[in-house]
Amino acid sequence: MALIKAKSLVRSGDGVDVQLRSLLSGETSMVDYFAAKALKGQMFTAASADVSTATTWTATATVDITKPCFFLIAPSDKAIIPVKISLYMEAFGSNAQFECNAVIGAGGSYTSGMTAITPICTRGDLSTASGCTVYAGGNTTVTVGSTTKLNVFWRDGQQFAITKTTASATASVSDPCNFVWRAADAGELHIVGPSMQLAVHQGSQAGTGFVKVIYVEIPSSELP
């Protein structure tokens, strides 16, 4: 039977017996894993450094694994789970192939050319800081280096993408410009383990845009 009179939070790892917790009104409530982590302050948003000026990305025509538009390094005592990846293309350039992907791997390291960004906890009332090192931009880095641990878990794109003008016969609204991966929609969980990396890439003729990644960060001790 649930006890509903508790006035302070007791966690299961505190070494004391914990009764089934319910709402103040008495009903029991179930939340999914991501919602629970967000409530605990373990979900973060990492986005392009500038909220108004699009990044000019340098990978052309196809994905270049050395030029990610987003690069995250998990520390040795943490693991992360990507929740959502958004890649908004403000411009593609002239008619050419466009593609994007997300990759998890090991052995990579950052060199230069990107902008360091600070992930923000999705609980606005907390000052929780992420332990991850994150960069956004589009210039050269050395990314996922070990082919034995590559996990390309998302790929999207267009066969022929172009930045539309007023003279274009095709309305721009009919063409996709926002490419999104969600763990909930995919029915997949992908783990970026301790000291591993997450990279998001794009390949376009002259692409500009914004990138955002939402992720859950947990102590590596929570991994089975």
C-alpha cells in the first residue's frame, strides 16, 4: 500500500526502505524514463552557439566525418542517451545532394575550428551542469576514430536540395528543411558510453543552419 504523507524526497540509493510513492491526492503515477530524468535534472539541451545567426558548415555534397556540425565528448564517469536531434537547414546552396547523420564512436578527439557551447539543464530551476564537453560549428575536427565502435544510428537527407528564391517555380514550403531524430519515434536507445563521442554531420553544397541535441546524462555506474 502506498504511503502519501512523506514531506521530503527519499531516493532508493539512500540506504533506507522506500515506500511506493504517489501523488499528494493519493493516485499513483507512472512517468517514462526520459520524463523521470528530466524531473531529476539529468536532461540537457545543447544547441548552436548563436540563436539568430546560422552556422556556415563546410562539409560539401556528402557527409565528411572530420567536419561535424555537432560534437560531444562524454567524460570517463558519465554516459549519455540521445533523446532528440534537430538539424534545421536555413540554406542548402545550389542544386546538390544533401545528407545528414548521427554517429556514436570511440577514439575521437577535438582539434580546432568549432565553438565550445555550454549544455543547459532542461529544469530551469536547477543550476545542474553537464559533465560533457560540447562543440558546434562546421570546420575541421578529428572525430570518431575507432571503426570497431562506430554506430551510425541516424541518416536522412534529400537527393537534390537547393536554396529556393522568389523566382523558383517550386514553393520552398514544399521541401523539407528540418531534419529530426527522436528516440521515442525510432523506438531505439543508443548509449554514448564513458569517454565516447557523439557527432552529428551534414553534407550540402553550401549549407547554413542550426543544430540542437537533447540528451540524458547519467553516472556510468548506472549502466547495467
